[in-house]
Amino acid sequence: MSTPSVAVQILVTVIPIVGIVAGSAVLFFFLYFNHKQKMLLIEKGLYQKISFDFDAFSLFTGFLLTGVGAALTLFFLLKEGISYGLIGGLVPLGLGISFVLYYFVKLKTTKK
């Protein structure tokens, strides 16, 4: 098997760098122009703050992460048994359970 040419090695090295730089530039300009837009709306008195329901978000995210974590945990458990790969499923499972518990604790404390 022959080794790849120097040009191919340079391209393989440069493409991820260009992708990261371009992605960072797009993200920067999105955040910059979004900020400018909000500032103009505030100056004109047209800005309305968007309400965010963190309780519903935590419940939805909790169920989603619990489902994904349970599926990954079961998959890695059946594939490799008890090993370090199992952490890839246990982390989202633990986060999902934590989000769901947060929702129910918050619901119980706000009723009092």
C-alpha cells in the first residue's frame, strides 16, 4: 500500500481547520447581528421579552435524555458487558433522571 501524496496530507490537515474557522465566523456574525437587531428593537420600544418555561423544558429534556440514556446503556451493556463504554449511556441516563427529579421537586415546592 502506497503512502498518500503530500498534497493529500495537506488537504486532510487543512480542511478541518477551515471548517472550524468558517463555522466560528458564521456563529460570530449570527450572534453579532442578532444582538444588533435586539438593540434596535429596544431603542424603538418594540422589543418583547420571550418567556421561557424552564419547568416544561426540564421535563421534556429529562424524558428525552432518560430514553436515550436507557437505550444506549442497554445497547452498550449487551454489546460489551460492564465496561467503560457503558458510561456513554449512563451519563445521559443520569442527566435525564436528574432533570425529571428537578421538575417534580420544583412542582412540589411551588405548591406549598
